[in-house]
Amino acid sequence: MKSSIVALLASAAVAVASIELPAGVPRSLSEFRAKHQYKARRDCSRKTVRIRASENDEDDVADEFLQGLKDANNGGTLLLPKGKTFMIGKPLDLTFLNDIHVQLDGEIKFTNDTPYWQANAFHHPFQNSLMFWKWGGKDIKIHGSGVLNGNGQRWWNEFAGLEILDPTNQYLRPVLFYAENATGLTFEGIHFKDSPCWTNFIVTCKFETQLFRRGVDD
């Protein structure tokens, strides 16, 4: 029985791999970025706020990130430069934002302390979802050539064999990006990478909200 299942999965993998994509369709993240190039359009008239980067994957800068958003709120830009990583190790309520830009050219990465996040992450009743953070407010622009990294490998390993829609499942995984009650939310240029669960979850937002995903690596 086990060998039959393995053979079936192998056949399915071959079938998927053999699917011919139309000419011009990107086949990798690098091809996607080459075809849909992001061009930085930083508004130099806005106040620029910077925060310290993490020294390693254990260096949580969630408090600094939150303060940076508060300092850049109402007309400024939080700049997260290329080559820098910003580890987030606690849930963040970012529903207070107004007229803010976040230029992400580096990497925002979430810690993979799965017991902590399952006990402390925000919860939404739809499919029993968890969230690392929740964004909301008005006129929020998140753009750049950087990465939003869910650090999901440990989550996937520990979730193996479970079903996401099982109502008795006690192991819950966070969504990479969550927004609620937002108006004028835009994403451009960002690489969404290694989400523990769904890549994004946008709820109770007005029609002005726009989400531009520039390369998603599941």
C-alpha cells in the first residue's frame, strides 16, 4: 500500500512538472522580478525614520519596529535598508496607522518560537487563523525590493500530518500578513516568503485597498 502511494505521488509530481506554461510566463522569482520590475519611488519630502537592525535571529526588534512606525506615522517613511534583517518576536497591533510609508529593502523575519506564537498571536475565527501582527488605518504604503519572511520551515515540520480545517486541531499557524479595517493599503515590490500558513488575509477593508504581491514563495 505504501509503495503504491509513493508511486502515485511520484506520478503526480511528474505530471505537474511536465505542464507547459505559455510563452512569457515567469518560471521563477528572478524571472518574475525581471518581467515586473519594481522601481523605487521614495518621496524625499517625507520625514525618514530608521531603526536598528537585528544582530542575529534571536535579536527581537519588535519594540523598535513599533516605535519606528509611531515616529513615522502621519506623513513619514520608515526605512528598512537593504542588507539588514529585522526580527519580530512578539505580536504587534498596527491598526493605528495613518499616512505612512514603509520602505522595505531589507528583510522582516519572524521568530520561529512556535509555542510562544501559538499562545500569544492574534486570533481570527475564520478557519481558526492566527496572525503575527495586524495592520490597519488609512493610506498605508508598504513598498521596496525586500523580503517579508515567515520563517515557516519549523511550522511546516511540526504541522505535518494535520489538517488545517480539522476543528479539533490544536496546532495553529500564523498568516504572514493580516490587515483589518484598512483604507488605501498598498503593497508593491515585496517578496512574500515562507509563510507558516496562508500568505495574506485582508478583512473588513474598504474597496480602496490594493494589494500588490511581487513574488510569493510558498
